[in-house]
Amino acid sequence: MKWKKGLTGMLLAAFLWGAPGLGIAAPAYAAAGEYKFDFGGGTVEAGYTGVSASLSYDKARGYGFRTPENMRNVSASGAGVASDAVQFLATGTKSENTFDVDLPPGLYEVSVTLGNTSRSSIAAEGVYQVINMTGNGAKDRFQIPVTDGQLNLLVTEGKEGAAFTLSALEIKQLSGNPVTNRTIYIGGDSTVCNYYPLNSSVQAGWGQLLPAFVNPNTFQIRNMASGGQIARGFHQDGQLEAIVKYIKPGDYFILQLGINDTNPKHNESEAEFKDWMRDMIRQVKAKGATVILSTPQGRATDFNANNVHNAEHRWYRSAILALAQEEQTPLVDLNVLSSAYFTSIGKEATLALYMNGDSLHPNFAGARELARLVAQDLKRQGLNGF
């Protein structure tokens, strides 16, 4: 357990743990229904409860590591709570090497701050919650329903060989009803996924910027896209599993894949791509949610001699159009929508919306424009919340 030095730390310890003769035995909390943990072996930030890697779960305390032998304290390069961390030595979404917190049933917002890591994902309740947080001190948050009285969380693989570390965890109860707010789930690849810091990254995916065009009183966004992903991978590697676990009637699932699927190294034919996509559509529709297919935008350089941008024959687009018709799902033809926009602004302005020297991946401004096009088209089609 990490403690502040001096009288302040002693009083905090007495309050949080209970002191002899005081009759106090309360779990760590910052306010009613709010819990704040600072991980690692260094100084504990004010308002947080310190948790060292060696702290095992104790029912009377209500929190701790299930297998502390698979944890270790590490330093981190950030400030405050991000100055140290714990490293998870055993990982995987199904791993029992979790940090467990006893919580009354309800809906919670969980905020995480990582330590030093190149790319890590957050798992809880046996499935992914946040995909591929990149960079030291990365921060994100998510909603999660707790129905069994305990949250079980760990940091796990985003990139093989990376260190999976956690600096801080904040948990806030939103409701006593363990059901997520209406949610837009997003599946996709590096042109769609999140990059960190979320509000100031140089590179961005349009799923990262979609919240700017969505009414937060109607929807929360859960972007489960990841760089390099293909339909088979999204289906098999745990991202679809997480969505199917929580998605419900009234939710949306926007699915955009195809760019990496066309790469011969993945050995995925257009027919196989279509089969994987169809099964994902049907699994989500079986939960009562609405599936929306999207075609990927083209490259920044897809201009012809007449300065018209056109990328209609890229990325298995024909299979996506066919699926939308066959499975009766709404379609955002971002391929065509983005080409019309790029033609209207011209070559140079289009290149300025992409990463330097990269004709495929949008920068922050480019991702914002793509997100705007997606939201505008969904609103045009009569889907609410945009």
C-alpha cells in the first residue's frame, strides 16, 4: 500500500483502512459512489488511494490484485498520478490477473491513465473495453455495467512485447441501473481508430472525432477500431465479442473495413471478407441493435487528369454495397462522399488533411472532416442523435 508521509498520510490511512478504536472500515472513495486509485510505489496524489503491486484483494478492504505475484511497481515519465505505475506481467482478456473492486450493482464510468507503454488495451469482465491506447500516460474512459458486485480490470495486449501498465483508475457510479446509456459502437481500422491524446493527436481516425458531431445526451461513443484490422480479425480477436456482450436495442454499430482486407498478405478473398462481415451484421442485429455499414475513403492522391477525386473501385467496396442491400442495413458511402468533398476543395487542400508523406491516413483535421461527413449522412438518412 502506498502512503503519504506525515500526519496527512496517517489520517488518510486511518480513514480509508480503519484505525484501532475508531470503528472505521470503509473502502477507498473520493465521494459517494466515486473511487480513485493511484498505482505504483511512489508518492500518492491527494484525493487518491495508493495501491502497490503487492496489495492482494481482501474482502474486508474491498479492492486489490487477485494475483499480486504477477504485478510489479514501475516508474513512469508523467507527473502526479502518472509518475509511477504497476505493470501487469500476466495478460489477456480472460486472465485472472486483475485489479478487483467491490461495487454495488449499477452503471459506472471508469477512467484510466496508463503508465509508460507503446500500445495497450483495457479489459474488464473478460472482454476488451478500450482498444490500443498509445503513448505514455494515455487517458481514456468508458461506461460499464456491474451486475455481480465486483469490477475486474486489467491492462493487456495492444502490441506484442509492450509493457502493460496502469498509473491511475477512477470509478464513478452513474446510475443504480446496470445498463449502458445508448451507445454507438464503431468497428474499423487505422483510418477509424483512436489515437492519443484524444483531443490533440497529430494522427486521428474519424471514429475518434465522431463524438463532436453526436448529441452526448443521446449517445456515448465506443470506438473499437484498431490499426491494421481486417474483417476476420475483428470477428475473431475479441472486438466483436465485446460489442455483442453489451450492445442492445437502440444502439448503433457502424462497421467500416476493407482497406487491409485487400492486402494479399492477409489471404482474405472478397467472398471471405463478405462472409465475415455478414456474420458480424447478423450477430449484432440479433441483439436488436442497428448495424450501419460504411465504405472507406480513398487515398488523397486519387485524383484524375480532370482534378476529380474518385476511389470507387478500392477496398472491396462492391461487397459492402451488396451486403447493405442483402442484409437491409443503412449504408454510409463514405468513399463517394469523401471523394465529392475532396474534389470540391482540390488536391492541395486534400493532401493537407492527411499525414505528411502519407496518402492513406488522415490527420486530426482530416479525421474531423470525415466524421462530419459520416454524421451528416446519418442525419440525412433519419437516424437520430446526430
